[in-house]
Amino acid sequence: MEYILYIIGGLILLAALWGVIKRLLKILWSIISLVIGAGIIIFALTACTNF
């Protein structure tokens, strides 16, 4: 009977961790997007000044 409680507890823990992981991935993705965007802008500016 106890193992059912362990399974439920594990699922609750997994659900909580999944929420945190999703939030971290969203933050990470926004940082990566900003870095890529800045890189493209810097590249475009340097390309324009070189020509």
C-alpha cells in the first residue's frame, strides 16, 4: 500500500520540477534569442561600415 504513496509523491515532485525546468528553459531561450539578435545587429553594423 505504501508504494502507491511513493508513486504519487514522485509524480507530484516530477510535476513541480517540470514547472521549474520549463521556466528555466524559457529564460534560457530568451537569453539565447537576445544574444543571437545582438550578434546579427552587430554583424550588420560592421558589414555596413566596412562597405
